[in-house]
Amino acid sequence: MSRQRRRKLIEVPSTPHMGQPGAGPLLDVDGVRTSFDTARGRVKAVDGVTFRLERGKTLGIVGESGSGKSVLSRTIMGLLPSTATREGTVRFEGRDISDLSAEGYRDLYGTEMSMVFQDPMTSLNPVLRIGRQITESLRYHLDMDKREANETALALLDAVKIPEPAKRIRSYPHELSGGMRQRVVIAVALACGPKLLFADEPTTALDVTVQAQILDLLAEQQRERFMAMILITHDLGVVAGRADEIAVMYAGRIVEKAPTNVLFSDTRMPYTEALMKAIPKVSQPSHTRLDAIGGRPPDLINPPAGCAFSPRCPYAQERCRAEPPPLSESTRVAGHYFACFYPLGHDRPADTSPVTPEPTSGGAR
Amino acid sequence: MAGSGTAHLRPAGSALLRVEGLVVEFSAARRRTVHAVSNISFDILEGETLGLVGESGCGKSTTGKAVIQVPRPTAGSVSLDGVELTSLRGSRLRQIRPQLQMIFQDPISSLNPRRKVADIVAEPLRIWRTADADQEAAKVEEVLVAVGVDPDAARDRRPHEFSGGQCQRISIARAVITDPRLIICDEPVSALDVSVQAQILNLLQDMKTRYGLTLVFIAHDLAVVKNVSDRVAVMYLGKICEVGPPDTLFAEPAHPYTEALISAIPHPDPTVPIDSGIRLTGELPSPLDPPSGCRFRTRCPRAQARCSTEEPTARGVGDDHFVACHFPLLEPEE
Amino acid sequence: MSWRYVGRRLVQLVVVLLIVTFFSFMLINLLPGDPVDNLCTGVCDQEQEAQIREELNLDEGVVQRYFDWLGGILTGDFGRYYDSGVQVSQVLESALPVSLQLVIYTQIVALVIAIPMGVLTAYRAGTVFDRSSNATAFGFLALPNYVLAFYLISIFALGLAWFPPGGYVYLSDNPIEHFKSMFLPVMALAAGQVAVYMRLLRSDMIQTLQEDYITMAKAKGMPPRRVLFRHALRPSSLTLLTVAGLNVGTLIGGAVIIEVLFELPGMGTQIFLTINNNEYVALQSYIAIIGVAYVLINFSIDFTYSLVDPRIRHG
Ligand SMILES: Nc1ncnc2c1ncn2[C@@H]1O[C@H](COP(=O)(O)OP(=O)(O)OP(=O)(O)O)[C@@H](O)[C@H]1O
Ligand SMILES: Nc1ncnc2c1ncn2[C@@H]1O[C@H](COP(=O)(O)OP(=O)(O)OP(=O)(O)O)[C@@H](O)[C@H]1O
Ligand code: SF4
Ligand code: SF4
Ligand SMILES: [Mg+2]
Ligand SMILES: [Mg+2]
């Protein structure tokens, strides 16, 4: 897309960029695999992920540390290190972007997709004033002149609710609190009016009160700009009220994906259930015994054959250890996908009574 | 408490640990002072778990460290079983150290990477040579089994060969090996994944039952604190705002800050509507120059003139429920 | 930066300068044997000896003599050559600018080559380009600069005759000839520095390129050149800055040989001559001046840290 055209699109950043009539999903990810060659062997960080995201919608991606959430988002954005190998296709607005060159991706960044990182303490350049970090992409992508870019930056700082933007625009990152910095990061990400925002654990490093403010802010900006968002987190609570759909990842795969309400009310995949049960909740009385999941996530270099959750799954059967369950759509609810041979709920075969998982044994990773 | 006061303390002599008027200050550049902890009081009964919650920088870790006297507090009294720790010096203090243990947030870096697990776990015993080699080996084996680590597989390995959860188990083993009276857990599960977090929380509960431990449990995750605590103290900018049993405190917070904290908790349940009504605004003030009167007043929706001149002190608002606020959400008792 | 900080640093500076000048001054006294014998090397008559004794104030205590000498230096009296009676200050006037030019040109050339090389080798770490640049740089580092100087002279001066093999032309006399006369000596000195600076910057840069804010700059769609030079260079250059300051010392040492080889009438040549001719009074002044210059350069570098990295605040 030429700079001229892009600029047109952006001039009114808060107008919805409605897709052309009949256009497909904004993002279409199909069979994406990403692996890293390391000294120990090949790490299969993302192992066959498929999903679609419509314009203006929010997809929550939930999973424990190492489940491949960040690698997946970086794969889609083309931000992988050179040690990575990738397969599969990614379509953005119908265009295959999986084999774009570095320049090709650069044209997408900022105006089509952008990213908010986890740690606001490290994601801003410590030696540049925050104003400069915002105006930089405005000037580069939208060809704004200095004055115009400055005014837009002020408006953005105001939009992300930074008090006294005119003063703050000249601050360095270290002069701001964590919450304020994350607002700046969001302003940077929103600057050129992207259609898709990746928020990779945007609040993990922040306090609850600030977390709530930042999530409110993201939701508000998303509504105003009709922007789609992929909200990555390890905290089911963060996405529960804020995502349209949730995908649960385990060992590099999506193991369950459903509209948010359905995922919580009709959980089918044992890992999702286990995750929900393991979280302490304020709604429970104190000293409620938690249902911990025994063991720990698999080694991604030598993942277990079959279902990756089978060593920890209370319902595992012979078949689970032999072949991997495919991600298939529920017969009960359209749009509800899960990867399990013996899903929870009443269509579970009668003979699948729970077995106790192996106890945690000590020993090396 | 965001004021001072001691109304929430139990009768003298009944508590295992009693902290009164604790002040910890650090000196900063240009002869300024960081008021990290300013005149707080709390106590813990034998076998009780006290949860300390509050936002980053409110002084939780500083409080925990002041209890074990590293560094020694600027002012105030810390007494363990009637022994005043702040006046102990040298070997008298070292003698009491095995009774106070600490578990830290980062499980991997809090263990010496060059030493073997067996040595790490046995170390607190060796300081006082309370056991001979056989007794020591037996004790190491016992605690490792108790925390769910296979002693034969683990003994001769080093911390980096273990996952975060396993390292936290080893830290717990090290902490309980001296049969301590009190363990200070500073965010012990914050760096762990949910599935492992639940294992460690359950383990702490089991260890408490097994060894009769008394815990100070520091965390910023309110749900975790509610789950493990018998009593919760909410801190804000070096002060205690509210103290009470977790179920009461979460159901009926009396302090405006507690209310704001609770309303910010994300619920893993889409049917719970997001409560964006009570959002704290403004920035956390600097501990270099805390607000006068009630320290929460710059962000408090209920603040009035009195709050800037007079510091609120602890008052009872219910059964074992205390708040330091001039205009609390619950009617104070007389 | 507060005034109090500046004041404190200035006091420190004065103390360091006193120490540096004191040790330069003590040079004569530390030489074994009697200073007068050392100066005369056995060829003075009694009268001359007495005169030296008088001029050096050898009958006074060391501290008193030091302050007398320091007072002289501060008023521009650096002593004189015994042999010729020429004032040291006169020689300084012509020699100091030559050496300053040599050192400054060398630093500029070294940095101008090393910075882009450091940035690019970091960006392309592990590639053939990176490895061959590193190998070349190491080669230059291993080669003593006087050996390199011989090669340069024989190839570019004697062989190709692109540059003069020696001699000095004043900048004000003929700028082109000036730079031509300085080219080979600067290259001989800069080669080793390039290797050091490039390696330093490369390793700091590699670290910086792992930082989140670099990924963020890429995710903003900034082209690589901008990411490298706008976003990554400044945060990576603190060590380089420090070492570039400290290296002035090495450079001055190297300059002595290079000046002599290329017949540049700078401080190095003077020092060489004073040592050869046992002109200890002049030598002690030269060494004091070099020491002071070195301290002042490193002192001013301290103040530039906060320009490079705003997190470093002097409070
Ligand atoms: N550059 C890399 N080289 C080798 N392995 C990598 C690299 N980046 C990621 N991995 C591995 O890929 C797996 C997935 O990592 P990823 O960062 O996507 O996890 P995550 O779900 O984002 O976890 P977290 O919650 O900790 O951020 C991990 O096992 C990780 O060690
Ligand atoms: N050694 C120290 N020197 C100076 N200031 C300190 C020191 N230790 C802590 N502080 C300051 O004291 C205050 C309280 O810090 P503390 O670490 O106790 O907070 P915390 O509640 O544990 O926060 P977190 O949740 O981030 O761990 C902070 O403002 C901190 O910057
Ligand atoms: S496939 Fe088998 S092991 Fe995997 S989650 Fe389902 S029941 Fe458990
Ligand atoms: S009402 Fe006053 S005393 Fe109570 S918390 Fe608010 S500011 Fe503090
Ligand atoms: Mg991640
Ligand atoms: Mg802390």
C-alpha cells in the first residue's frame, strides 16, 4: 500500500475501517508451526495453530509460561529471530503475508498491525524522549511534518489518559511510573491506527489497580477505533470479561477455543478445566483447597507422543498416549473447538473413569 | 494504619510475633528520606498466617525484612515470643535466626547456583552445628520428601537443573529444616505458573499443618492472599489500612483503598461483570514525600478536609475487623 | 546536574591534578643517584653544578620545591633546557598543537571507522562479514603500530608516493598538505584503536539488540538503519565512551614512536629528545602536561554520560 493511501486511511483514526463488503476475516492463521534450533535440539514452540479473527473482535490467548503464546504472535507479525523455522500460512485481509520480506512486513507495522509488549520498563527506549518515540512512526509512516506529528502525539497521550501531556511529551521513560509507561507504549502502538493490535501480557508486570485501568483503556480504544485485538495472558481472569473468544494453548497448540461464555460454561478439554480449577478465586472462601495439576508442562524438544497433556491428565486413556487428538469442532456448539478424545461433558464414553495422575517426583527438568 | 494505631493488636503476650510502631527509612540522594514503612503494628498468633497485600512499593518486603532484622528497623519494636529482637546484637541475634526463615519470590536465583541441593537445604543447620552428619542427612531427606522432591534424585544436583516450581520446593525445604517458629514468604508464588502455583500453595498449607508453622505471606495477588491467610493486612504507602479475617475483609471492605483493590481483581468468570465504577485515579505518591494526614487521601474518593490534617488510627468495625480511616465504608464500633 | 555535584567533582579534580603533577615532579627525585649528576652526566664543572643545584632548589624540601615548580607552571614558566637554554614553554607552544592534532585526528578516524563497523558486525553477528571483520581488526591490533608505520611508509610514501614519508605542514599554511602529512601517522595509530572500539561496541550492541525496545522499534516498522543508529547506538555506547577516554593514554604512548618515525615535531618527539639528552626538567613538564590533559579529558567524559544516557543523573 502506498504511503499516500495509508495516510488517507489514517486521517480520521477513530473512524471504523470497515472491511470491504464481503471481505473475509481480518486475520486467518492456518497450520502455523514455528521451531527453534538450539544446542539441545529442535524446540517446537508452536506446533500447528489455526484460527481466524474478525475485524474489531478480541481473541484471548491463554496458556502457561512456555506454551508458545509469544512465539505465535511474533510468528504472525514476522518478528522471529533468525534461528526460527516456520511453516503454515498467515493471511491478513485475505493477503498471504507468510512469506513477506522484511520490507513487506515493515509496511504492515504501525498502520495495519502493531504490538504492546509485556514489560513497560523495558519496551521503551531509555535514551529517547517519549514524544519522539510516538512521533517517529507518525513521521515515518504517515509523512507528517514535525508540528503535525507533535499535535497528534499530544492527542494520543491525552487519549491514553496521561495527565499533562504537554509536559509529559518531553519526559524520558524512566521519569514515569510503570502504568504511565504502559500507556505510552499503547499510544505508540495506536499511533498509526492499526487494524490489529497484539497485546502480549500487557498487564503482567503491573499492579492490579493499574492492570484494571490499562485493560479498560485498551477496551475503550479498541471500541473507538474498531480495532481487532489479540490479548495474550496467562491469567484467565484478564480475558474472561474482555475477550469475544478465548483460545487455550498448551505445548504449542491450541487445545480449546470457544466464545468466552461457552469456554467457561461448557468446558470440554481437561486441561482447560484443570487450569480453571487451579486458580485461587476471591469468590471462594479462604483456605479452599486448590485442585493443583500434578507434574509440569512437557519438554518441547521431546514432547510426549499423543496428547501433550496425557502425562498430567486425570482422564488419559491408552489412545491419548498413542496419537495426538485433532482440534475439532463440537457437535453441540458451533465455533467451539477442542482437542481431546475423551472430552468433558455428557458425550464422554462411560468407561473413562478418572485415573490418578503420576505423583510429582523430584528430579531434573 | 493508611494510618497508625494498635487497636487491632491482640492482648500482649498472646501473640508469637508482635510488631509495634515499626518504622523503616532509607536515605536517598540529596539527603532525602524514603519513608518505606511508617509506624505500622501487627501481630501473629502461633499457627496463624498473616497475609500482607498492597501494590508494588508499599513496603511489604521491607516489613518482612525488618522482622528478621535485615536491615534493623529505624524504630519500633519486634518481639518474638516476648524476646525483643531489635535490641539483640551479634551472637544472641544469630542464635535466634534459625527460628526465623524467609522464602523469596525468585525461586531459582534465591538458591546458590554453585552448591548442591543437599548442601543448600542443610545450610541453616550447619550454622549452629546442631546436628551431626547422620542426623543432618536424615533431616535433609525428611524435609525433601515432605516438600515432594525425591531426595535420591535431587541431592547431588544444582539448582539450575530444576524447574521454578521444584526450586521453590527446595527453598521451602531449606526454610523448614530448622523447625522455625516463623517463616516470612515474600511473594513465593508470584513467579510461578498457575498450575505450579497451586501445587506450592497446597504444599505450604500441608507444611503448616505438619510442622505447625506460623507464616507471614506477602503477595500482591489478592486471590492468593485470601486463599492462604487467616488474617489479612492491607498496606498502602508504608501504612496499614485495614486488618481483618479474609472472608470478612473481601466481602465487606471497610477502607476505600481495600474496596478499590478488590474491585480491580479480574474474575476468571465471564458472568461477573467488570466493575469499572471504582477505579483508582492518579499516581501512587512518592515515599520520599508522602501526603500529610491519611496517605491515601490524594487518590481517595471519600477524602475530606480532615483527611489531610489528621492521620486516621485503627478502629474496630466488626468482629476482629479494623480499619484506619476517618470515613470508613462500615460503621465503626464504639 | 546540581551545582553541588559540579562543585564536588571540581574539588576531586583539583586533588587528582595535584597528585598527577606531584608524581610527574617526583620523577627526577626518583631516579637513582644524585639529580645533579644525572643532569650533568659527569660533564659539568663546579660552577654549572652549583647553578643547577640553585635552579632546582635542591637545598629546599621536596614539598616546597614542588609548590615552587607548580607555581611556575601555573604562571607559564615550565623551566628551560639546560643544553640550549631554550624556554620549555616555547617548545610547548609549537609541539603541543601537533600532538593534539595527531591524537584528535586519530580518535576521530578510529571512531568514524569503528562505530559503523561495530554496529554492522553486531547486526550481522556470526556471519562471514562479522567474522572476517573481526579477524582483520584483530590482525591490526596484534600488529605493533611502528611495524604498521613501516609498511605504510614503504607502500604509500616510498612506493606509491601518495603521501610524504615524514615531516609536518601547518594547517594554516596548507590544509591539503597538512592532512596529507598527517594521514599515514594517523592511520598507523588508529588501526589498533579501531579494533578495540569495534569489538567493544559490537558486544554492547549485541546485548542492546536483544532488548524489548529494539523489537518494539522494529514492530513500529522502522527500517534497520534507523533501528540501529537511532535506537540502539546510544544506549550501547557508554563503554565505548569510557574506553575512548582512557585510551588517550595508550594513544599518547604510541604517539611518541609514531611522531619520531614520521618526523612530526610534537610532544612525542620532544619527549624522545629530552630523554636522550637527559633534559629532566623539560621532561617533567611534558609528562605533567600529558598527565593533566589525560585527567581533564576523562573528567569531561564523565559529564557526557548523562547526555548519552538520561538515566544517569548526577545528583
Ligand atoms: N529464540 C528462541 N530460541 C529458542 N527457544 C525459544 C526462543 N523463543 C522462545 N523459545 C521457546 O519457545 C517456547 C515458547 O515460548 P513463548 O515465549 O512463546 O512462551 P509464552 O507462552 O509466551 O510464555 P510466557 O508466558 O513465559 O511469556 C518456550 O519453550 C521457549 O523456551
Ligand atoms: N534498600 C533500599 N534503599 C532505598 N529504598 C528502598 C530500599 N528498599 C526498598 N526501598 C523503597 O522502599 C519502598 C518499599 O519497598 P518494598 O520493596 O518494601 O515494597 P514492596 O511492597 O515489597 O513492593 P513489591 O511488590 O514491588 O515487591 C519502595 O519505595 C522502595 O523503593
Ligand atoms: S486427549 Fe486424553 S489425555 Fe488428552 S486431554 Fe483428552 S483425555 Fe486427557
Ligand atoms: S476517607 Fe480520608 S481517612 Fe479514609 S481513606 Fe480516604 S482519605 Fe484516608
Ligand atoms: Mg510470552
Ligand atoms: Mg517486595
